[in-house]
Amino acid sequence: MKKGYWVVRAHISNIEDYKKYVSIAGHIVAKFEGKFIIRGGDQEEVEGSGFERTVLVEFPSYQIAKNCYKSDEYQDALSYTRNSSTRYFSIVEGLS
């Protein structure tokens, strides 16, 4: 079974609201057996710019990654991102 990944690039405009999302989302990701590989940290943008935060989450499967994103709990947590960030969010199937 191929793993699934969340790949997120974000520009944070309101850190206080975004922190609320981060605290809620972490528990939801864990419930779906997600593992944070990258969660912020130092980065250097070398092609394009504007997204100072990168997050990479690994799930046991592509389907589980999609189920987590579509879950009612996660959709509720997204209310904290709408006015606090601009994000590019992809759910990606891994190679193996």
C-alpha cells in the first residue's frame, strides 16, 4: 500500500489564530496515524517565494490522508486558517 502525504506551503498573517489551528490539527492528524515529517522550521526558498512555512505529513496510505482531510473534525479546524493564512495544500500519493 502506498503512503499518502500532506504537502502544505503557508504564509501566516495572524499567528494567534493559526496557533489555534495547529493545536487542534495535531490531534486530528495523530488520530488518523499521521506523522509530521516537517512542521515549520528554517527553510530557504530558492525558486519563488512568499510561503515561509512548510509542513509535510506522512500517513499510512493515500486514502487515509484524504479521509483525514475530509473528516468533520479537520474541516472544523480549518475555520482557524481561513482568516489567518494563505495556503497551498496538496494530498499526494507516495511511491511506495
